[in-house]
Amino acid sequence: MKKNMGWKELMHGDAVQAGTAKEFKTGDWRSEKPVFHPEKCINCLFCWVNCPDCAVLLDENKKVVGFDYNLCKGCGICAHECPVKEPKAITMEAERR
């Protein structure tokens, strides 16, 4: 019977330097994308605060203007956190490729 390896005997895994996420177009991962409806937006910035990918775009007056689809992975947190009653200011729609 073969003995299992201990953690010191395992091969080293791949590590990526911190802060490199903006160098990759992670938006190719998504199957759904958020769609911004500016006429419904109350500019609460909940979507911006909660976006794990920093994909919500703001203008010079700190108003939401849309999404950086190169960074957005389509998690839907922005649409979920939007406090506007139905229909929301952000809806999730199927990605068309």
C-alpha cells in the first residue's frame, strides 16, 4: 500500500501576482450580461459598490453610465442589489455571441 504524500512533498502550484486581474478580459466567461436602463436608475451606486469585478462605469459626476464588458463576469450581483422596483435599472440578459 502506497503512503499518501504530505503537504511538504506536493509540487508547487501556479501563483499569479496580486493586482493583475485588469490585465485579462474575464468578460468572456459569462453566459448572461447586465443591461443598464438609465431612465430607471436612482444613482444609489449599490451596483458599483457591490461589483466584485469593478465593471460598473461612472462618469465624471459619479453617475452610473454602464458596464465594462471586458471585466464583467455576469455574476448578476449588480442586478440583485439594485433597489429600484420592477422593472429594475439593471436586468440580466442572455449573452449573444
